[in-house]
Amino acid sequence: MSAGTQVHANLTEEQVREISGDLEEPEWLLETRLEALAALEELDMPDVIRTPGRDWTNLHDLDFESLVDPLNAAENKDQVGPEEAEVLSWSDAVQEHEELLKEHFGSIVDPQENYLTALSTALFSTGTVIYVPEGVDAEDVAIRTEQNSRSLFNYTLVVTEESSSVTILERQSTGEEAEEQYYSGVVEIAAGENSYVQYGSLQNLSEEAYNFTVKRGVADTYATIDWIEGNLGTQLTKTEVSTTLSGDSSETQIVGAFYGHNDQHFDLDAKVWHRAEHTTADLVTRGVTDDVARSVYEGVQDVGSDAWDTSSYQRENTLMLSDESEADASPKLIINNHDTEASHSATVGQIDAEDLFYMTSRGVDPRSARNMLVEGFFVPVLEEIDVDELRDDLEGLIGARLRQRD
């Protein structure tokens, strides 16, 4: 049985028309939704990360029919930003910026790329559009989404004009906890010439939740897109963060941190596509697994044939705190231009016994010593986070989880 028939019986064209009608969307948006709905029959789940001899994540066994409740989307959402930039709810953006949406919606993440992107396109009922005009520096844009329904489909579009900048901090959490929930988020960033986007995201949903997110950006000439992604919640997270460096001298950094415990499962992708000259990328991820948690990470640096003078670096390190937890990492370099400086490294291991012995021999109790070593392990990632609020939040949640272990 294909993935599509598994849930499609539960969804109707009438539901999609109702969602679109409630948001007063134009006909072209409704058509995009209906085409995505129709495509579900043929589409498969997103690719999962494979390491030799093993598929880590099985999305086909998820019971989407029970998780997806299209017309019952409940949330508390805050969307705030400075006056110079426009931070709009989806319904306001539809009324005020239809041409902007027509140009950019679905241009970076193909609505019909896979089953879950199509599901999200057909059913999303909440979202944020951030538009930063030329020359505007927009600090402290904040999006907080608290999920209060069984399923929630969220869409975010960021468009920055020439020589503008924006810093965005997004948080997802669970309010009224259902037994099981499904959160789906699609983020598209179109960074104009010489603009700067920093997009920080902190996912701390209920450990009964399932989470699918795809965040993608395209950077124009001299543009920079920096991603920060922290994952602590859910029982299953499948996420991709990627940047296409399409303009000369464009740059990206992807910083990731995760901490899985109990039986959490993280399937994490970080990708950069070098498609122009003099582009630079830096990917750095650190994570911890404990109890019987599992993590698998794939990082791809793809250097195109026209990407002269490329600099591309990737580091991923996972620390396992228990013998029963599992982790793997699959860094990949695809180089089609010899004028490239690139490196990648990945490590998976446990706390260094010598470090632990050194600290306990100097009077630090074993629990405190272990906690200090774990907090120290995250420091190289935390140091890369410019947004104080996000760094403090992440540090606090890591500390709380370590204390919970005690």
C-alpha cells in the first residue's frame, strides 16, 4: 500500500476549500493547495537518512489518519517585530502582499516534493510572512507557536530586500497536551542582494509529538543566511535545514544542537549547495543521546561545477550518555569544482573516562562532573549563537534536562 492511500481517505477537497476560504485566499493559492492534495496519492514519504546496512527512520508506520485533524488547528501565536519590517500573519499577508506571495510561495520548497510537503501545503492554516524592505535592519523578530490541537501545519516566508537584515527567533512548544500530536513546519527564505538573515529555531514540543520541518533558503549575491536549530522535544523529529548559495560571495552557517533522552528519535539533515563563485559555508552540529534515544545526522556539502573558490566546512559530534542510546553521522562532500577548500568530520562517542576521573579525583562528585562535561561539550555550538536569548534558552533547557537525569 502506498503512503498516500494511508491517510488520503481522511482528507477531502471540501476541507481544503474551507481552510483556504477562511483565510480569504486568492484562487491561485487554492489551486496550489488542491493540486498538492491530489498529488498525495502518488507521492512517497521524504527520504530518510541511510547509513550502511540500516534505515534509521520509518515514516511509513506513522498513523497519520489518527494524527491529522485538518479543521481543528488551535494555537497561541505571538508574531512581533520592529515597525520598519512587516511581520504579518498569513491571513494579513494574503490581503496585503499577494504579489510577494505569488513570487515566492513554493519557490524554494516544492509543495509536491514529497508526501509530507504536499500534506503541509494542502492543510496549513497558520503562518508568518516577514518582509524586510531595502536598507532596513530588523532586530528581534519573534515567532512563538504553542500547539493546542492534535495537528498543526505552519508556514513561514522570509523575504529580505537589498542591503537589509533581520534576526528571527522562532519557538515551538506544546500547550494543552494531546496524547499524540503532529507538527509540520515549512520555512522559505529569499535573501536579496547583500542582505543578512539569521533564523534561530528552538523546538521543545511534547515528547508525545511528531515533528516534520523543512527550512530552506536561497542567498543572492553577497547575501548571508545563518540558521540556528535546537531540537529537544518530540518522540520523533524529521528535519532538514539547507541553503542554496546562488549568488557570488554568498555565505551560510548552519548551527545545530540536540539532546535526546528516553526513547526520542532525531533524524537531522543539514545541507548546503554551492552554486556560485567565492561562496562560504560552515556547518557545526553537536548533540547528546541518553537512555534509549537515537539520533542520525546527515550533512551534505555540494559544490557545483561553476562554484569557483569555494570554502566549505562541516563538523558534527554526538555524545552518548548511555550504553543503550544510539547515534550515527553521515557527512558527505560532493565536489565538482577543484578550486575548493573543504573538510568534514564527524565523531560519535561517550564521555572521556580520563576527563571524568580527573575531575572526580579533585573532589567533584561524579554527577556534577558528568553534567559539567556535557555542558562543556555544547560550548562550541553555543559560542556560535549570536542571539543571546536563544543561547540562554538552549543552555537553560540543556541544564534542566541534565538535572532531570539526576
